[in-house]
Amino acid sequence: MKYSWVILVFFFGINGGKAQYTEFFSAADTFLKTHVENGKVDYASIVKQPLALNNVLKLAEKAAIDLQDPNVYQAFWINTYNLLVIKGVVDNYPLRSPLDVDGFFDKLRYNVGGRYITLNAIENELLRARFPNEPRFHFVLVCAGLGCPPIIGEAYMPNRLNQQLHQQTAKALNDPMFIRNKGDKVFVSQLFDWYKVDFDRAGGILAFINRYRTTKFSKDILLDYYPYDWRLNVK
């Protein structure tokens, strides 16, 4: 199913469009800096004081964005995805895992730009489908599980997006808990299996990993997958 209704427009310089753009990214940045630390989210404090999260998501409800500026488009939807994941957890808190909530990723719908959309639709329809050669999305879209690469304690910004994508991807792929080297085998997250097609477009899983690693793996090393950890990334 195509989501033609999400091709909306940020109007720079008219009807407050520029202010709206600035306000959303600024509010998201302040919220994440306040409630995220070392890749963990302080859900309990957000439950007690949800106003900041609700306010930034109100800005997302009013937002309009198109593909004219891919950096704005990608940064907006990455931030919105991560904020909506937090919203989904907060609305059902306490819980041990996002999977405790039926349809957390594919049934719960959120108002963005005046339309209702699921988390899976943001990831698969609005990001992966439109940018099929950008596998770094998998290291910045955070599903609230400990198996995900860690959530960043700031917003993704259009003018720094490539740097932030590189930084978070390199951080994950150099983390010995995320990429586990054991003798002649490398154990990697199941996300490499689930989204294998994305990494194949980038030359294959191992080639992609080596692109960001300080210490490269031999092309002959064996790859295997370790089970995904869906426990909540709670601070």
C-alpha cells in the first residue's frame, strides 16, 4: 500500500513554516537531551511529566514535509519514529518489552501531518522504500529494545544528518557487544538477517560492517546471528 498522503510540504518563509521547522527539531533535541542517557530512556520521568513529549508530537501532527530536501525529510521521520516509540512505551508503562503491547509496530497509529500512521509504515514505506540505498537507517531507528543500537541523546538535524548517521553506525559496528567476534566466527544482530536485502545493496553484510570498523574482519570469516534482545531500553 502506498502512502501518498504523506508527501506533504514544509513551507519555508510563509505561514510560519520556517518557524515550524525550527521548533520541531529544537523541541525534539531538548526532549532527547533531557530524557536519554547512555542509550537508555528515562521512561518513568516522562510518565510523570509527559508535557514535553506531547508538545513535540503536537508539532509533528502539524508538520508537512516533502522530498525536496532529503536531509530534512529523513531527519524528520527518524526523529518522529524514535519519539513515537517512546510515546508507545510511555502510554503502556510499565512494561518489560515493546512486544508486550499488541501491534506496537504494526497496529498502533499516530497522527503525523494530520494522518494516522504506524511505526512500520514510517520505517518501511517512508524511509526504506524511498531511500533503498541507505542501510544506516537501521542504526538510528530505535525500537525500544536493548537489541537495537542505542538511541542517541539528541535530535537528528538536517544540517548534520550524514555525520550523525555515520557516527551512530560506526558506534554500533565497533561495539563488541553488538558485533561479537568469537574465533573464526562473527555473531551479528538479527537485524542484519531481517533486512538482508538492504545490506546486499551495499555490497553485503560483511563489507558493510568493515566499512565502519576500525579493525576489519577477514572476508573468509563466518557470519552467524545471535538472538534479538527485546527487553526494554529503560534507564
